[in-house]
Amino acid sequence: MIPNTIERAILINASRERVWSVLSEPAFLGRWFGDGEPVKVDLRSGGLLVFDHGIHGVIPARIQTVEPPRVLSWRWSQGAAGEEPDDSNATLVEFTLTEDDSTGGTWLTMVESGFAHLRLPTGEATDRHRANSQNWPGKLDQLRADCEQTTA
């Protein structure tokens, strides 16, 4: 059986607006998620977001939800580099931001789902889930570090 979901939650010592900026602005996105600035960011539902993942190639994503400063989601291909995301090859990544009243910080919850529905060979879908599960902690640690810097 292929695992379907990855979920991570982190507390960030920054305002929700600061976290939203680091989560959604091109320069920050490229730093915490890619190997450089995204090639293109059209921050609206249906807009295109293209990440440069260095040796892994350029990976396009379709933005699903933009609700500043609370929710951002995109669908990205788990197939070959450069492949447009669609119902057969993409997972959904959703970030939800909530204020933490006790600390003044922000809880960021990331859920990536849809691995069990990928039309990839079973072993490949499982490998994608495993790789993404291993990579998210480092990506989210970088996002937190960028958020907690006092200067942008």
C-alpha cells in the first residue's frame, strides 16, 4: 500500500504576515524550497509557479489556493522534470498559517497529499513519498530560519 499523506507542523518565531512573505515571495521561495529563485510566480489560483531544483531540473506547479496570510497551496508533478502537473502525476501541497497567541509566533502546517492516487509505478510512487518525507524537514527548517531573520 502506498502512503498517501505527509504532514508537518512547525512553530515559527515570526508574525503570520512575515511567514506569508517568506512562503510566497519569489526570492524567499527560491531560497527555502529551490536552488535559486523560482523561474516564474503568478500568485493566484491557477497561476504557474516554477521551481529550479538544480540537478533535479525545473519543476512546474499550479497554484490552487491563495488566501493571504492564511493558506497557500499548489499541485506539483511527481513525474519527470518539467512535466506539467495534472490529476495523474501531481500531489497537493497545502500550507496553513495560524497565529500562536501564547508566543506571538505562527504555526505553519504543511500537508502534502495524493501519493496513493499517482499513476506511477507502485515502487516509484512509494519512492516519491519517502523522498519527500525526508526532504520536508530540511525545507521547513530553512523556511523557519528565513522567517526568523530580522532583516529580509
